[in-house]
Amino acid sequence: MGSSRAAALWRPIRSAVNFAFGIVWTLLCYVIVSLALLVPSRGWLSNFLVRVFWVRGFFAFCRIRLRSSGLENLPRGPCIMMCNHQSHIDILAIFGSNPVNLRFVAKKELFYIPFFGWYLWYAGYIPIDRGHREKAIRSLDRAADKIRRGISIVTFPEGTRSPDGNIQAFKKGPFMLALKSGVPVVPVAIYGSRDILPKKSLAIRPGTIRVRYGPPVLPQGTSNEERDRLMAEIDRRIREQFESLKANQTKGA
């Protein structure tokens, strides 16, 4: 009884410490990574430092384990990774689980977060205004330009974090980008991040995040029918991968 009561008292304290550490660590890494952006490397150096310092340091302190599978499915050239969205921490999970030089398409509100958002602007990440169609189309054009320059793009086709842990309906925008660029689309399932940092919460808890990269799908043409076909196929694959990760978590694998 005493130990469980002590654990219950300690849990919010630990979450607050994790959150405070995250702010300080992000500030420190912002300085280091921003300096790295001055070195001509097409973003490889800054991506590497984000993975090594920011993600690994933050996850180690907060006792967050990251497990990835299916990395052999990542193409040699640029691709579009489409992921389900459970938590703000999904961004770190993608960064930390693969070695690809990538940029995110993310909602514009993230770009106004001190230090974190400033880095996103400075490093060439792509804000998208979901409430303004013309601005959203311009954002997709910017993403397509980065793909042409050999940089992979990460998108969350649900458009926002899941409120209940279930995968939500996909938006058409990311699939328009896929048809415009013609590069392989990699379905990515993320499981466990919602338990660590739920939507509308600042409490960061220890746990395990699992990320699975599925075999890529190559767009065939640019028609609306192809867009819908691709969207249905990626939706199906992400859901299958998600359920597989969920089953493995339940088994303790």
C-alpha cells in the first residue's frame, strides 16, 4: 500500500521534471543544431545532431524506449513517409528511428513554439495552414520542391493527433503531394506515443514507442482516381501495421 501510494505521489513530480528538462534540453539543442545549419550539408548534419543529442538525450532522461522495424523498406532516394498521429512526441520518434535526411510538413502552430518552432523555420521545415486552401497548396509545392532536391518528406495524413488513440480519416493533401512528386510513399505506423504524451496534456510519462516502416507504394499517374486508390492503400497498410504493433505490445514483444 505504502509503495503504491508513494509511486502515485511521485508520478506527477516526475512528469513535471521531465517537462522542465524537455524545455531546457530543447533550448540547448536549439543552439547546437542552429550552429550546425551554418555548415553546408543539405541538412544532414543538423538531422544527425537532432537524432543524437535532442532525441536520444530527451528519451534517455524521460525513460522512453524507442523500437523501430522495417528500416529495410526505406528507399535509397527521397520518399514521402506517411504516419498515423498519436502525440506531439511522434516527431521525435520519427527522427530517432531512421537515418534519412528528412523534413516535416506540420501545422503552422508548431512553428510559433519558442526555440522548437524557430528551429523548424530556420531548418526549412514546412508549415501548413489547414484552414486556408491556397496557403496549403503553396506548402505542398514547397514540399515537392524539397523532394526534387533529394530530401524526404514526413506527413501526418490524419491532419491532427488522434483524440482517442484510433486512426482517423485521412486528408487528401499528402496524397496530392505524392502524385505531384511521383516518389515512393512509405506507410509508417506509430504505437505507444499517446501513452507517453497524450493530446491536451503536458505530462510526459516513461514507456515504449514502436515505429514500423512498411514496404513503399509507388504512385501510378496523377488522376483523382489514383489519388483515392493510393489513399485507400496507405490507409489499409498503416492500420494493419498499427494493429500488429498493438498486438505485439500486448504480448510484451
